[in-house]
Amino acid sequence: MSCPYTNIKQLNYELMMFKHKKTTFLLLLTITLSGCFANAFSDSSSREFHVGAITGPEILAQFESFSHHKDDYNYTETEITQLRTIAEPIEVKVFFGEWCHDSVREVPRLIELFKRANNNNISASFYALDTAKSDPEGQALKYNIKRTPTVIIYKNNEELGRFLEFPKTNWANDISQLASSQEAAN
């Protein structure tokens, strides 16, 4: 039996090419399998959620599940008038989670309520939190947020009250009662 390689240079070249092909194959196999395992063990609920300040219109435009709830509560004209008659400025801070079913239901209702009331004395700000109910700016910690949504009403930088997860009666009534009870006290 004769050797197919006639010189050492050719033999070394063939061995080097074999090693290179083997290394390339193993590298590609590793990359492919690591991608498969990453997908197999990933949790679809671990997707990224919006965190931080956001406006009401942005919430309805960016979060499809929220926009479905903007019209599912019909405020009466009396309820809307309760908010329209708030005569002194109040600030409403709404802390919510894009991932939270209570937020998905209640935040769009608040957005629509404030839009319909159209009262310049009501200033609303919205803060989205992560699943740990925190945010990089530390707003959740500063305002001691434990549940979502949390709706906090302020007047003259003093907290009048807060609502956790849902209103006691309805948003229009609860917010106007807090605002009016403070107006009567002044």
C-alpha cells in the first residue's frame, strides 16, 4: 500500500485544513445549539416593558392592551362635571405597570376621564414601573409604591390621598371628593 501524499508539505496542508474545518464546524454547532437552548428556556413573560415617565396619549398609542379599555367605562355627565368643577390645581401621579392587569384596565379609564373633563386645574403624570415595581429614577421608592396602579392626588405639594389598584367608587367621584374636601378645609 502506497501513501497518497508524496511530500510532507502536502500532508501538513491537508492536516491543517482538516483541523480548520473541524474547528469551524464545532464553532458553528456551538453557536446554533446555544441559540436553540436560549430560545427553549426563555420565558415569554420576561420581555422588556416600558419603564419611566410617559404621557397618556403615548400609553394608548404604544400599549395595545391598554387602548382596548379606554372606552369600557361610561362616565356620566354628572361624574365628568365633578372633575370639571375642581377650582384649585391638583396633581395626579399615576404609577402603573404595563404588565399589570389592574393597570391595563384602570389607567386607560383615567386617561379618558382626564381628557373628557378637560380641566386645566388637573395635571396628570404617568410613570411606568418594572415587574419589581421599581424604576431607574427611583420614583417608585420616593413615593413608596407597593401596588399598581397607585394613584396619588396632590395639592400644593401635599398628598391628599392615594388609591391602590382601583377606585373606591369610581375615579371621577373619588378624585373630586378628595379635591373638594381639601378645598372646603382651606
